Amino acid sequence: MTARSITPGPGQDGELRRLERLQVLGGLSAPEGDRLLELRAVELARPLVELDGRGQGDDLVAFRVGRSGFLVPAEAVAEVRETGALAPLPGAPSHVLGVAAVRGRLAGIVDLASLLSGAAPAEAHPPPRLVILEWDRGYLALACEELRGLKRMRADELAPPPIAVAKEVLDCLVGVDPEGDALLAVPSLFRLLSSS
């Protein structure tokens, strides 16, 4: 067997999607199955968040949900917009407020405070804004009450996340900044939502 590089490269996301479709249809050969596993391993091995540890820092979008502040890498934010009318999803978990159309695709609208705490959403009306994240194969809209702008931060400025939270939630938190805002690991957030 010859060794080959499995580092992410151009077109690998499309190859991954093609192989996943073949798997669903039952038409995957043994070499294609091996390649699918390699591509999935590469995807899972991607760093959750890489913050600049020495230089000027990285841009993070800061927003508030309830009493909690959150940060996401600016490069993961596709757009921020008004919530508008929600299209509810019957039978969806309580933290899913509905769906929104984003660039011709559907995005789940998530109440982040409810998702991370496990409690039912506190508000009867939706928060006024959506922070829409884009990662690999889709979009996710996080409902927020207040968009607080951009922060520039280095990795050494973060404290570890609190350990008094469920493991699946802890996997979504990279750390906490000096103001108490939690930096979210976008890939882990997508994985958590796809499993709920």
C-alpha cells in the first residue's frame, strides 16, 4: 500500500460530499470507503479555533444572548441580520427556534442560551438579530439580543472554559476572555447541533 497525503486541499470538501452520497446510495467501493474515512479524519482533525498567540490577535465577533456574552471567529460569520419572521419546525428541539433562508439554503435558528443550558428558551419573542455562521457544509443562525462588535484577541488572553458544564457543551467552548465572554468552537457547535 502506498502512502498518500490526506491534508485538506482544494476540492476535498466536494469529494467528501460525493463519497458520502455514494455511501447513502450503497454504491461505495472498498477503496472509496477508505478514502471517505481518510477525508472524515482530516475534517475531524482540523483545529477548533486557531488564535494568534503572539501577534496582533484575531478578530472575533462579540454578541450577547440573555446575560451571557459569546465570541466567534469573524471568519466563520457569513452575515449578521435582523431576525424577521421565523418559520417554526414542528417536532424540533426546544433550542431550535425555526429556520431561515441563507443564500438559497436553510439554516437552523438556535437559541444558544437554551442549547448550552439545556433549559427551555426564556423569551416568548425571538431575539432581534441573527449571527449566521458558515462552516464547511452549511449555515447556522444564532439568535442574539445584542451585537457588540469586533474584538481583537490573542490565544494567551483566554482563560480556560468553566468545567461546571456538560461535556458536550464544554467541547463547544474554547475559553473565556477577560470580560467573561465565551469563545465558541464553531465546528464543535455544528457537531453538537447535528447530533441533537
